[in-house]
Amino acid sequence: MRGQDDSKSFLALIYEILVPIWPDAIPLLVYGNCFQLLCAVVLSAQCTDDQVNRVTPELFARWPDAFSMAKASTSDIEAVIHSVGFYRTKARHLTEAAKILATRHSGELPASMDGLLELPGVGRKTANLVLSACFGEPGIIVDTHVLRVAFRLGLCDKKKPEAIEARIAALAPRERWTSLSHALNRHGKNVCKARKPACIEGSGFQPCPLETICPRKGL
């Protein structure tokens, strides 16, 4: 792996290339308030944003906030989100989180990493996304796409979200964390795909803008 200074310069170059291509540093999930964003991100674990966006309109129409969802039965929520993977566990997490928010936080989301991590079903990826989208805090959002792209680029030698988050935090200025995360996410979704990245012959995708600088680790 590169030295610290070289790695900082390399990540800065990645930022300069990708962020102008993918400038919208916002979630692709559909939501109307911060509680709904939290729910959508919990549902998105091991599931695509498109799948989540298909079930959340009914979910949020019936239970738009923490107070209403806290009163919902888990089985009713399961019936709405059953097409999403691990729907039973996720339904339980949603109702439990809603009850905590309703009883301890007046229905509002905590504006801190520690506070969000106390909620069932919420990990660092979810917390960082919520903090950045709802509270304007810089967030390194390591989902499966960011993890894959960061590893292939050689930014980290471990395929572990916490390791990649720590590595990006050490290499990039805080003010770049959110926009870099979303740009890496879009790059992974659209270009550096899991099975057929753009650099693989016959993939059929557009040329990769990072092809000349990417070490293609693991490919």
C-alpha cells in the first residue's frame, strides 16, 4: 500500500475525477423526513435502493413518523416490507427504534453518532448517512459499493467497512467525506460493478474514468 503522503495525493486525484461526474451528494432513497430516511437506510441493508423505494411509499403513508410507527405491530410492517430481504428482522428493528425515539427523544433523531448507534438496526454506515443528510455533518458512508471500489483502488488492504472508513478519514479532509462517499457509491453502482466492472473486456459499460490510475486490486 502507498505511503501516507502518496495515498493522500492519490485519493485527492480520485476526488477530482469522480466528484464532478457524480456531484449530487445526496441519498438515492426516497424519504420525506429524517425518521423516514433512517427507516429507508435500515431497510437497504443487503438490498438495493430501488427495492427499498418500492416499499417505502406505503410504509411511510401508514407510519410517517416515530410516534405512529411505535404503535404499529411488527406483523403489519412485515406485510408491507416483505419483498425486502431479512424483512422480519428489519420490521422488528423499525418498531423498536421507533419506540426508543418516541419515548426517549420526543420522536426526533439523535444528532450524534453515539446516539444513533443505540438504535436497533443502525450501524456506522446508516449513522454516517443520516448525520450527513439530516445534520450537515461530514460522513464516510461505507456501503457495499464504496467498500468494493476502495479495495479495488488499493485505498485499503482490508475488505472491512471500519478499516476503509478509518483509512478515508486519515487521507481526506473532513469537508470532502460526504461528497467523496457518494461519488464512490455512484461509481460502484454504475461503472465499477461487482461482477462486470467497466475495465473488464466485454462488460459493455462505458470506459472507467479511473482506469489509467486504478491498480485493479483483486481483479
